[in-house]
Amino acid sequence: MTAMSGVHKLLFAAPLLAAAGWIAALQPSAGAAATPQAPVTPPVTLTGATEVVEELDDLMASNCTYYKNASMTTVVGQFGYDCCNNPVAWGKKTAFKVCGGCFPCVPPPP
């Protein structure tokens, strides 16, 4: 029983010792000269970045529920994906909508 527990200890410790040796090899030694770092360049301004951000916002909030009027009491359509990544597309789109999240998954009929 003790010989078996010694084998278990060796199997557990070997990967840890190997990882410690690998990490130590990556660390620079105390006497080594520091390598020069590349200069930091300023950020680049992209033309059209605003349109890209707006398009990403639209994609993230692509699950929308559409309502009949501003009171938002009567649902007339839903478009997007449910939480199981199945497409949801029914009804009509109006100016009165709430977007975000995912629609609950509905299991397919048997």
C-alpha cells in the first residue's frame, strides 16, 4: 500500500516539477542585460470606425420584439435568435421595438 502511494505521489509531483523548471527557464537571470523594448506607437484613428461600432451594436441587439404602438402592450412580431441559436422570425416589424437578450427556446414539435 505504501509503495502504491509513493507512485501516486511521483505521478502527481512530476508534472508540477516540470512546470516549475520550465517557468524558471523562462525567467531572465539577475545578471542578464535587459532587452530593449520597442517604442510605443500612438493609437491609429480609423475612418469609418463609427459605422463599424454602430453595426456591431445592431448585431449584438439583433433580437427584437416589435409592438403595435408606443404603449408596447401588443406584440406584433419577433425577429432574431432564441437561446438555442435557432432563428426566430414571425410577424411584422414596426417602429416600436425592444431589442436585446435571447428569446426562450421552444422545443420542436414531436
